[in-house]
Amino acid sequence: MAELKQNQLVIDDTVYETKLTRKFRLRKKYEAPNPKHLNAFIPGIIRDILVKPGQSVTEGQKLLTLEAMKMKNTVTSHIDGKIKEVKISAGEMVTKNQLIIEFE
């Protein structure tokens, strides 16, 4: 096993001496989600698209139907805005976290 070296970790202005594993040092850094993007939350098939580019939508408005594991999920808008681009089409299979709708 490789020797772990001491590192400083700062949390809320308090410095801690610790040993960080290689896995921790090489982890994927956190990126805040883009509020202008709507991504698929689960892999599945797009059954129905209820909006078009240029259309204004309100928070909670139905955007599309995503079928996954024989269940139809209604995907709603998380913001008030205008649809910039619909990246998918009806009948298309999407993967988890795939960009499906972009807002202006």
C-alpha cells in the first residue's frame, strides 16, 4: 500500500491535518448544475413532447413525457422562461443526465 502524505484541509476557516487517499485526490470535482438546462433524470424513451422552441413556459408546466420501466413520467419546467432548443424527438431513447431541453 502506498504511503499517504499529510495534507491540510480547510473547513470553515479551521485547518485540519489529514491523509487524503489517491481516490479522493483524483475524484471528479463538483460542478453546479446549469439552471438553463433540463437533463433526463433517468434513462428511457421520450413518448410525447409538449413544447416547441421559442415557446414561453412557466414553472410547473408540462414539457414532455418520459417512459422508463413501463412508467410514464411527466417532466415539468423547473423555471419560468423561454424554450431555446429541444434536443430530442418523440420516440428517441435518452440516457441519464442527457440534455433534453435548453432554456434561453
